[in-house]
Amino acid sequence: MAGRCRPDSRRRSHRSLIRSMLADSSVSSASTSRNAFTHSTATSGASRQARILTLDDVMQSVDSTIRLQLLDYLLVRFSGWQLFMTVHDRLWREQLTQLMRRRGHVFVEREIRRWSFEAGPEFRMTNSDIGALLSGALEFGNTAMISSETGRLLDQVSDTLSWTLPVGVTRRQNDRYTLADLWPPVSSKLKKTPISGAVEEVDRWLHLRNLLGAHYNEWAASLSQHDADSFANAVLSLYRSVYCSSCNYWVRSDGFQMRWSCRCGETSFALTK
């Protein structure tokens, strides 16, 4: 960061803060490090330095239990800053984008497709529509690819709606849930809304989730194109009923679980039964 403030005075203030926190035995070392870092960075911004914070793949897989909490803290603490974040974990990227949307942050995604000494990094826009992969598979026409992407999309729909609706789910160790845990309560609640037809169509083809996409075998390879396409289109129809492509938000409860809507209100429905 470029700066105009006096570095000596800033370092002295940071050292004083850290010493005062270390003197308090009730403050854990993790909390001390976090507070020292955020105070130091925020002080730089207050001293007329550029409010830009770069986090270069700082969260590894071992941090999966705390990374969402830490990022949520940073988004609140540095709400007026420009943040640059790099990740290599696709799941973490999806979680990060969902959290950014939930906090109302405007952001742009770029994916590095390849890199060479001659041309440097090659970027591409990341499609905010998570159903795009399935739509692409439908155009390609391969039944195994279609069913695999359909299963992944249905997994994500079930996982997200389990807390945006919300629904009751039996707790598992380490909060690891499968489609068998999440889809029944999600579908049960959605069947009481105007999109019940889309839910019933998914139920009709749900057996294909394990035949293709999850457990590939020779019998499943003979699945007809019609059945694979029907399964995919059923899940896509459900996805488009609960995810708004305009504001990139999932529908969520109004607090009374009587109406569900995306952020802009374009995608919404109410309890009917």
C-alpha cells in the first residue's frame, strides 16, 4: 500500500495496542492476533492510505471450520474497503460468493484458466449462474455428464434451501449431510408452495441421482437421452424457481415462513397449504 502517514508513529501505536491486549490474560492468542491485524490495517486506512486489502489464498483446507466466520468478520470490519481475494478451492469460492451476496457486497469474479511465461495469466469471467454447467452439459448431450451435473446442482439446491427456507434436519457428526438427509425436508416444505409441481417432477426422476452421477456403472450407461434430459430439466426448473438470476440470490424466508423471496423480489412464492 502507498502511504503518506508517518510509519514510526503508526508502529508505536500498534505496539502499544498489542502490549495492552497481551497484558489481558482473558484475551486468547488467536483473538489477540486477529485484533492486532485488523487494528493495524484499519489504522493504515484511517491514515489516508489506500483502503485496499489483499488476501492471497490465506485460507487453507485446515481452516474450513473457521474461515466463514473470519471472512464474515472481515467483511463487517472493512465494509468500506476494496478487497482482493484469491482462492484455489472451488467449494470455498462458492461459500465466499454466497457470503458476499448475503452481506450485500458488489463483487466481480475472475478465474485463471491457464498461465504461461509468454502470455502470463489467462482470465475468464466466472458465470454467476451456477446452473450454467448443467445447461452446457445438456447442449453437449452426454448422458453421464448431464446426470453428474444434475446431481451436483440438486445437492447444492438442497444444501442451500435447508437453511434459507429453513427446514429441520437431524444433526450429524461434523455437520456432514447428504442428499438423503436434506432433500426430504426441503421437498416436503416446497410441496406446500406454488412450485410443488417442479418438486414433484424432481421426485419422479430422483432415482437417477444414484444411477448416474453418483455411482456410474454399465447398466446406467445405457440410460436413454430422454430420461437424462428429463432429470436435468426437472432440476433446472426447480433451481430457477428458487434462485434469482437478476440479483444472484436464493429465496429465503420472510421470518414467519409464510413467504419466500430473493433480494430483488423478482423470484418469490408464498405458502399455499
